Amino acid sequence: MKKLLLASAATVALAGTAFGEAHGDVKLGVILGFTGPIESLTPAMAAGAEQAMAEVSESGKFMGGKSIMPVRADSTCVDSAAASAAAERLITSDGVSGIVGADCSGVTTAILTNVAVANGMVMISPSATSPALSDVDDNGLFFRTSPSDARQGQVMTEVIMDRDIKSVAITYTNNDYGKGLADAFQSSFEAAGGTVTISAAHEDGKADYSAEVGALAAGGGDALVVVGYLDQGGKGVIEASLDSGAFETFVLSDGMVGDSLPAAIGEDLNGSFGQAPGTDSEGAAMLNDLMADVDASAPYVAESYDAAALIALAMQAADSTDPSAYKEKIMEVANAPGEKIMPGELGKALEIIANGGDVDYVGGSNVELIGSGESAGSYREIEIKDGALSTVGFR
């Protein structure tokens, strides 16, 4: 079953536009940073979204027997103009009826305000976490299965305080995500009695971060909080810190959590720690069993599966692929009341909805949408041990 679903997703993704139109397929965009500072994370995220689409298609119960065809596009994570152009192509050329994505907060905001709202297109991001997105004028089109960084700032504070660390320096990538999370964390940490010695931005794409590390070291602190990207400047700051002996312990934001970071740096990273959205729920375990070749506990894989699943279930509930119609059903299928739906049960959910019943989609990330449509949020606490990521708890 698992291999069949993944094979179907791959086949559908490669199908041409003419094939999709001829067979009445519904197209969903998957716009993630397949190049750029989180490119090591996005293949697994895309696989999560496409797993849900394949599961829906294989059920034969979606919209009278239609299939979902994923169409990938590259957000780059950092280039707002390129991301907006890619999203425009998804809508105007590829004819998608919804978008899973984008990933990074800056490009997500750009796509939402410049493209999605203008075209009346629903977006569900699995990983855009900027608190500013909670208040964007989105005409009810934007949702996210990841929690706001206002919540992550609180969790990061708890994780640090529990280790009896009372003073930290902060380095953050100079964009919406970095600034938003750094500010949220600093406010929470200082309110809890901690001291932030310095909070300074860094630019991605530099070859040398010794100047930035010199300024951070002058501020001092028992640890360095790194709010950045594991394949870019955040990694560079850590390497420069270790080379100079400025810091030995690093607190990693969600954008820094991934296997490629300890693989690149090695055992010098041992003892560093951090957090990323995640849960030890029943749904998380079920999704991990469902996906054959992808670690579903990797950052934002479950959230990506859930984003695609919510779009499909909302379409079924609205009996329409028109975003203006099904956007009204997303909160409804995501929350109680209704029969709880886990990964691997999307066909069951589609049948319940078709028969006039209600579903409460739980999924792989323990979905509960609050406010204007964002995740209430659970986090996986990680630590680097023996040169690898290790989960040490959930919050």
C-alpha cells in the first residue's frame, strides 16, 4: 500500500497538463524552496504533501472519482520576486485549484499578498511561521499547519530555562522569519528573567562570518541562539563560532533543525539543542508507518501531508474545487465536531463527507486550527548527540 501510494504520487507529478485535463484531475501546487537555504528539507516535505494527494486519488472517493495531480514550483525560500512569478505560473499556466506552500515566511507573504489574494487562491503553508502572517489581510484564503513563532519563542524560552541557561546572544537571518522569531523569543526570554546580551542580524550567502561572530562574542552569553537556515548563514555562523572558540553551545530554531547540519559540522555540535514543530501523537506514528522511504518525523513533513489533506477534504465538503467556495470549509473539516481522521484514513473521511457527515481532521501533526486559521502548535525538543539529531521530548 505504501509503495503503491508513493509510486502513484510520482506518476501523477510527471503527468502532463493535457493528461490532467483529459482525465478531469484536480491540480494542486506544491511551492517550496527546492533550491536555497532549506533545500535539504523540502524534498521530504513535498513527498509528505504528495503522499496525501496520492492517498486521496487512490481512494476513488474524491469529487466523484477525480484524482489530484501535484504540480511543483520553486519558492527559493528567499527570492520574493522569483517565488511570486512561480506562484503566478502555477495559477495562470498550470491551472491549480489550491497551493500547498509556500515554506519560508518572506516568500509566503509575497506570494499571498501579490498573487494569491489577487487571484482568489487558497494557500496552506506547512512551515511559514512569522507572527506577522497572523494579521495579513488575506480575504480568508491563507492557512498554516505550522504554529506561529510567537508560540515558538515561548517554547524556546522553556527549553533554555530548563537547562539553567540565563544569558544568551542571538543571531538571526535578516528577513521576516528571522526578525520575527528573534523578537518573539527575546520578549519571552526576558519576561522569564533571562538576559539577551546582543541580538544581531546576519546575511545569508556570505563566505565569512568572522565579523558577525566577533560582535556576538563581545556581547557574551552562555549560549548562542541561532535563528536561521541550516544550509546557509546559520550554519556559517556556527562554524565560525566553533573555529574561534566564541561559543560552544548553540540553541537551534526550527529552520536550523535537520540532519544536514550535524552531518556537516560533526561532533563539535554535540550538546547543542533546539526545537521544531512536531508531536508524539498517534497520528505522527501512523504517518511514519505510512510513508515508505521518507522519515515523516523530519521537519514539516507531517505539516505538509496535513496541508494537502485539508485542501482535499475542504473541496469534498464544499463539493467544489473553487477556492472561493472551499475556503469556507477548511476550518470546519480541521476541527471538532466530527469523526477524528488520522493519516491513512483520507478515503474514509471523503466517504463520510460525501454521505453528509462531519470530520475532525487530526492528521500527522495533531491539527487544530485557531484564530484566522493557524496551528495551535506542538513542538519536538531536540538535542545533538553523537553527531546526530535526537528527540528528547515534546512540548
